[in-house]
Amino acid sequence: MENMIGAYGEWAAGLVPDPPALSFRRPEFHDLDAWRARARSRYIEALLQPPSGGVPAPDIQHRISFDGLDIEQMFWQLPYGPPTEALVLKPAGASGRLPAVIGLHDHGGNKYFGLRKITRINNDPHPLIIAHQQQYYGGVAWANELAKRGYVVLVNDAFTFGSRRVRLADVPARIRDNAVETNPESPEEIKKYNQFAGQHEHIMAKSLFCAGTTWPGVFTGEDQRALDYLCSRPDVDTSRIGVCGLSGGGLRTVYLTGLDARIRCSCCAGMMTTWRDYLLNKSANHTWMVYIPGLPRDLDYPEIFGLNAPNALMVLNNHEDGLFTVPEMQRADEILGAVYRKAGHPERYRMKFYPGPHKFDRDMQADAFAWFDRWLKS
């Protein structure tokens, strides 16, 4: 059978038991809280998170009103790297403590942009952002649309994206193929930058391994710091926190949800399958941001998401999504369904398929937003 590593595929897939060693599906696990504590501890251990500081202290650059929203444009400094750009969006004139959602932007082979991919702060976005939102989000900035429903929405640039991207001037010329940034916002230079960034992923991953950490360890820590800031705001009800994202944002949703008990409701769009699918069928299609060495022996990929049971989880898939195989997306659904049934709360998990390719379009957004309304507003 053809697979990503040829004659070694089935052997490699057979190295991992099903269910894995710390799966809640195993008969020896009965107490949900005890299992979660043990499995989450192993997950945290595998991430090898580096220190990322305490609650960020943002520098508010601008406060603007746009399209019915009050928007704060800010930066904060982590202990390493360039400042992180973030936006906070909420309904204009809103008062009191509101439910809140961290909006996690996608990967999309486009590291030049980060939070701009799912937000708008004026009527003149970059033409590449217009095209990106048209392709993946039904032509809208979904973080804005969710904020309009009565939420505080925080969107931050992820590690190696947008304000947090690796600058060409900081790496050797041979690594960047002598490319330079002279007019960074030009579509031609953005395309060249994204080509470099795609070719640089394996270098980043290997370098982080040499530093004793992992790529997921870095970005989950940074997303937790964003969550710390969100929970520190006086306009946020910390008992009603959600997280949502497509693709690379879906990956970040899975990993942050599994890590942090403050998340009460999650929606992962276009990023749910199994380790077996990555191993045999789709590792060539995916970013190095996915992989956590050693963890598959203890938890299958969807079971990381399930570490937050019985809090509410939603998974949105597309039938023609070339990043995954339908049978393994369906198997991931079976795994999460089994976890929630055993936890005694099957109603708090939902998975749905949609026609079409990799996306988080308006129909999917409508279902996701209704899910947040059900679990964060009631």
C-alpha cells in the first residue's frame, strides 16, 4: 500500500497502540478528573515549553471604531523575539463583562500575515488579505463577525507569523537565497517572503529541537500568554472563554484547548484527523508546527482536544479537504465521540461535515457562532 514512507509505513503505524497508553478510551480509566490530570501532565511534558513570561503588559497603539466595533490595536513584548501585535474587538459601546473568544489565525502558507488574515480595521485591507478572506472565509473577517454578536475577541500574531515572523535580514544570505525586503508590503515581496518561510520550516523545527523545545511548545506558550492577557481584562467574564480557528488556527485551537482549563468552549475548523493519517497519508501536506515527538504513544491527535472534556468541543470538516482523508477524519470523530460518551456528556461534543475544500466559510461560521452562543451565553 502506498504511503508517505513506503515499505516502512505499516510498521511505523503499528508502533502506536490503539487506544494509546493514556487514552480515556482504555478500560483502566474511569475517573475523568484523575485521567485528565495524568494525561495533561504528559502532554505538557512532551511540549517542552520554554519560558514565555507572565501576563503581557500591552502597549495600546490605537483605539478606533469600525463597522460597529470598538477596536484596540496593541503590542506586547515577550522575553524573546520582536513584539507581538494583537487586536481586541468588541461591540461599540459595550459595557460590563462579556464572554470572550481567542481568534487564532491560520497558516495558509502565508507567514507574512498573521492576525490580519481574520480581522479588518478599515475599509482598505491589503489586496492579498481580501483574496485570502475570499478563499477561506467567505469574504469576511470572521473575528469581526463574532465580536459583533456580543463577544470580546482577541487575535494575536502567532510565533513566526506577522509581527512575529523571522526577518530576512536576520538570517544568512544562503538561507534566504539572497532575498531582501525593500518594499515589504508589495505582493511580489510577500510572495518571495512566503517562499522563504516555507523552505525555512524544517530549519526552524530542527533548531528548536536543538534548543530542547518544540515548535508546538513555543506557540502554545505564546497563545497561553495571550489568554492570560484576555483573562486579565475588566471587560471579560473569565468563566465564559472560547477559542476558534481554521487550519493552522485549528491546530492552535486543539493544542491550546488540551492545555488550558480556562477554555470552556472550542471550535476547530479544518484541522481534525489522526496521527495515523499524518503518518501514512498526509505528512507531506502539513507544517512542522504539528509534531510533538513521543506523544502519539500516549494520546492520539484528537485526544489532545479531548483533554478538556467535558467542556464543549465542536469540529468542522470539509468533504473535499485535501489535507486529510475522510476515513481518518471520521475515525477522529469516533474517538472524540467515545471520549465524551464515557465522560457522560455526549451533548457537549459535535462534529459536522460540509461540502467543498479546505475553508471556514459563512455556513460553517454560523454553526460555530451558534455553538459559542449556546455554551458561553446561556
